[in-house]
Amino acid sequence: MLSKSQIKLIKSLSQKKFRNKHGLFVVEGIKGVNEFLNSDFELVSLFSTKDDSQLKAESYQTVTENELKKISFLTSAQKFLGVFKIPKSERFEISGLTLALDGIRDPGNLGTIIRLCDWFGIKSLICSKDTVDCFNPKVVQASMGSMTRVVISYIDLENYLNENQNVPVFGTLLEGENIYSEKLPEQAIIVMGNEANGISEEIQKLITRKITIPQFGEIQKTESLNVATATSIVLSEFKRSTFIEK
């Protein structure tokens, strides 16, 4: 049976200030929970409504479906919920392609972008400090376990780019060069901007190569692509370009 203090603690983790205070975050669903159990993330507590041989854990607390609903952040609660420790920030080095996010606010977009990094082998994801928290339950859910394989860092993006001027910085801008006609390097920093405003003026000044995804529709009324969709195209084109070079 869940105690009132357990319910209060877990529900509080929907807010960043309490995630930071307790150093904890929530993972829901069998796939996500197993991904984190098989990683270096440290499990604090695990709850399940059933016995399941697919669950890769030695022990967990059995709860009722009604109890799980009380601590779930999903509209339809999954049968498994884990509470894990937020790891200490890792130091990273630029190697190959690095993706940088400037003010991404939508949790679903960030979660999808983390999955894209995992798919395309991007090991370092740099986030400006005003980007949505990657331990937000909606981000964790959308990332589908890919957070266990991508190093995510929150830093002063302007300072970071100033300190790495030896690496080409690509920015996705409407007035950029056609990405399909550009020669794209294996090592670079790719900046993707905010959903509504794009890349901020401060960061635009540090971009050394502007690129754009051309629009092919005959009736060109669509103003822009969703940032996660644009990221998938950009990463795919960078990987295709380097693959052809090899």
C-alpha cells in the first residue's frame, strides 16, 4: 500500500523545483523502466500492479491500479512506474556531430529530439538553460528510454559556442543555404531554435554556416516546420552526406 508521503513526493516530481530539490525523476511503462534499469541510472523505488517476467528488476512494490493512478502523470496509467536519481552533470567533449538546442520549450519536441539523437548516433545534446528540463515526465515519456544513451547538458549556450570557435556552427535559418546542396562535415555543432522564434539573435551571431530546408509545395503557405521534424531532416542529411563521402 502506498503511503501518503510516497504519493506526495512522487506527485511533486511533476515540477522542476521539486525534481531538483529531491534529485529524483519518474519513468513510466515497461519499456522505459527497463531501459533505465539496464543503464547507469540509479533506481530509488519501483511500483507495479502485476507480476511480470519482462520487468528486469529484482524487487518492486506491488500496488493497486487505483494507487498507481494517484502517482501517474499519464492520462492512462501504465502498469509500471519507477523513481530514479538524477545523475550529476557529466563533462563532455565535442566529437563528431553535436546538437545544440536554443530555447526549446515543448516537452514532446525535446523527447522526440532525444530519440533522434539516439537513432542517428549523436552522443552529446547541448541545451540552453531556458530549454525545457529533460527530466520533465513528458520528456522522459517521449524519449522512450533514449535518455540512457545520450549525454544531455544544460549550459550557457552563448559561452559554449564562443569557446568552440574552431568547430563549424550550423544554424537552421530561413535565409540559409539549401541543405541539399551543401557539403556537410563529420564534425560540427548544429543549432536548432525555439518553436516560435527560432534561433535567438545572440546565438545567430555565432553561427558560421546558415542552412535551410527548402519548401517544395506549390502553395507555400506553411511558415515553418515543427522543430523535431526539422531536426530529423537535418540530422539525416548530415549523416547521408558523410556516408557518401566515405
